[in-house]
Amino acid sequence: MTQNYNPSDFPFREECLALIEIASNIHKTLGSGLNECIYKTEFETELKAKDIEYQTEKRYSVNINGMVLEHKFYSDFVVNDNIIVEIKSVPFNIGNSELILFNQLIMSKPKVGLVINFYNELIQFKKFVLY
């Protein structure tokens, strides 16, 4: 079931806004359409500079009814152990990355996710909350 929530009620709102600001500044500096690894490296550099706690390439197992499946999910960043951040630079709408992030949210402790796409002239963001 999906519900609409007031943006001011969004969990970890201030942290998400700080991450979006970091990404926006990176986009202003580097521009659009570069390889994802460049944006990931710069995003990590900015997190370190701002002393924000994070993990990269965190692995999540798929556990169904006590049985761990072979498939694993890897998130680009987990910030403050609360927010999954996926960095993209792809020539299509962010919607194509939504399923990946949704699956990660289902399998993980963090229930807030951001997809950031640097490909286009205007940076794209999508926030997800799993209640």
C-alpha cells in the first residue's frame, strides 16, 4: 500500500537535504553526463570533507523465511546507517533505477533511499521511504 506523506514528515529529512545539496554542488562543478564512478568518487570525497558517516558498497543478503539466497544487493552508499544513496549517470529517467533501490530498502535496515542521476543537464533526485 502506498500513501502520500507531507514532505516535512519525511524521515531523516535534514540529512537527505544535506545529501542533495552535496550532489547539487558536485553537478554544478562537474556538469552532466560523466561516468558514474567520477560522481561516486566526488560524492565520497564530499562526505569525508563534511565528516558524514557512510559506508560504500554495503552488501545485503536476500533472506526469505530464514533461507539466504545466493543473490546479493550492493548499495553505493549507506549514510549514517539510515539512508541508502544510489548514484547514477544514465540517459533515461530515474524511474528505471527505482526497482533496484526498492529491493535494497526491503532487504536492509535503512528504510529511506535516494537515487541521484547526474546524466542530464538538470540533476534528478528521487526519494523513497518504506514504512
